[in-house]
Amino acid sequence: MSDLSTAELLKKVSAELEKSTSDFSKKAEAALDEAKKAGSLSSETKAAVDEMALKFNSLTEAEKQLKAQLGELEQEFARLPAPGAQAPRETLGGAVIKSEALQNFVKSVQGNQRLNIPVKAALLSTDVAEGVVEPQRLPGIDTMPKQRLFIRDLIAPGRTTSPAIFWVQQTGFTNAAAVRAEGTAKPYSNISFATKITPVTTVAHMFKASKQILDDFAQLQSTVDAEMRYGLKYVEEQEILFGDGTGAHLDGIVPQATAYDPAFDVEDQTLIDVLRLAMLQAQLARLPASGHVLHFIDWAKIETTKDSLGRYIIGNPLSLAGPTLWGLPVVATEIAAFIGKFLTGAFSTGAQLFDREDANVVISTENADDFEKNLISIRCEERLALAVKRPEAFIFGDFATAVTP
């Protein structure tokens, strides 16, 4: 099928529009008379009028576009290059006029059909200003991976409204109970106590941000909030384990824990055996263990331990249960100082964590010159105290020295 010229297309569309205008006027007058006589239009008449209105509007728009394109082509013809010069690149309008979709549209004149004319992307790929074609934006924010924290969950929770925790610890018990004959003197036992003071410590950090970006992008604000709270809890976990008690640091569990000292050695001892002997050591101190803390690497080594037939000893790739060993929960941590180390103990009875102020985020515009620069200062902090009441309840050791060859 040969392409029609713009002038021929315009002539056909104009003729069709003139006929449609006349038909539409007659149909409208008939509809008006029907409405006067019957008081309303029938559904058939209304549908016919709507269809003619769509056809009329479509032809009017097509005529307008063709007239505009005809004017552009006449101007383009006046600017034709001299013979032998490089042929000009086809314009977007030219591609539209020559498209088969437009010609089929004129022939069928389906007013309720959306016109879709394909145009090669190459026609738009040059001399396009930055920002005209927006890049696709993936939803959300790709945040950094985080460790799931569990140490706090093992320790007995508590709350306080004071800046320090004052508590009394039993440090000794001399049991002199004995069988005595009637009428003889009874022996005296002795119990020793000591007073302890654990100060409440503040863990905090701050963040600067533009007020506009947080106002305009709500998800960014929630992400900053989540990141700050995570950073706080990550440091909290390190303090609970390794705080040395100096300055404002917590008096952590590991510096106070009892060194691993097994009651006996196991033949062909493994990491699994070491943790069982650590449980025994806590039990002999009359403080049964309630959990283990290991590094992710060491826990993976234990889970992948196999017997002589290649069967997993404790690991089950199909199990959905949480990590446990010898009936106790296992908490895995990514703290580098814990690689090759283990901590077994009575977390629920040997220590208690007191929250003075839960982790919270506060936003202010009155810090330094924030108001002038439209900045905001974000502070995230918490206040807590850790009381390790029974240091002998925790057994800390090194797998390298604990596993006998």
C-alpha cells in the first residue's frame, strides 16, 4: 500500500469532519425533540449521540494535527538542501505523518480507539537536555546488612529511675551445720556480704541532616532513625560483653567471668565437648548455665561437624528450630574479638540489665547554626546499667587451648 500525502490525508479528514458535523447536528436536534416530548432520552439515542460526539472530537483533533504538520512540511521544503548535500534526518512529525497507524485510523475513523504510533528511539537520542528523560528509580533504600542482636535477650531485664544501682552481693557462706545431741551447743554458720554500686551509663551518637531532604523524603528519615538505633545497640552489645568498667564504660561480663577450667578431659575432645564441660563448671558453682555465646564462624564449625559416616552430629539442614546445643540457646555474634572464644553461663541469674532510658531519637533545629542553615541535629541515646551479680556464673575460654589434641 502506497503512503498518502499529507495534503490528501487532510482533504479526506476534512471531508469526513464536514459530514460528521452535519450528522451530529441532525442527531442532536432529533435528540432535543425527543427529550422535549418524552422528558428524557432513551438509552439508544444517548449511546448514538455519545458515539457521534467521540467521532466528531477525534476528527477535529486529527484535522488540527494534519494542518500543523502540513505547515511544518512546507517550511521544511523551503529549507531543502542543495543537490549532493547530506539528506536531513527525518523529524518526529514526519514519522507520524507517514505512519501506517495514522492512515488506518483515518480510514476506519474509530473515535473511541487510542492512537499509538511507534517512533524509533534513535529520533530522540540526540540533543536531549539532561532531566528531560528521567532515569528509573528503584523503590526504597538499599540498606547495609545488620547483625541480629541477642545478648540482651539472655540477660534478666530490669528498670531503674536512679542514676546508679546500689545492690548487696553475697560473697561467702560458711556452712557449719552438723548433727548435735540434745542439750548441746549448736554451731554457728557465717554468711558474708558486700555492697556494690553500678552507675548508669549513657550510650549516644549524633547525626546532621538537611531539613529539606528529610521533609521531602519520608523514607530517608525512617532509615536514619533505624540506622542510629542499630548503631546504638551494636555498641551496647560490645559493652555488655567486653566493657572494662573504666570511665563511663559498662563493667562487662567477659572481664569478670571465670576462666575455663574443666573438671576432666574428654578423649578426642571437640568444640562440642568443650561447651559441655563449661556447662559442668557452671553447674559445680551451683549456677546452672542458660546459654552459650559464640562467634558465627565457630558456631558454623560446630553445626557442620560430622561423624565417621559423614552424618551431621547436631546440624540439620532441614530444621527450622533455633540454634541450640546441649539443650541451651546459642547466641552467635559477629564481634571479631569473639572468634575462637566462647562464653557459657547462667545469664538469667548471674547478671541483670537495668534500663534507665530506652533508646530514643530526638531531632532539634536549635543546635549551633542549624536554624540559619536549615539543618537539623539528630541525637540517639540510651541509658542503662549492667550488674554482674555472680561472676562465677560465667565461664569464658579459648577453643584453641581448650581442645586437647
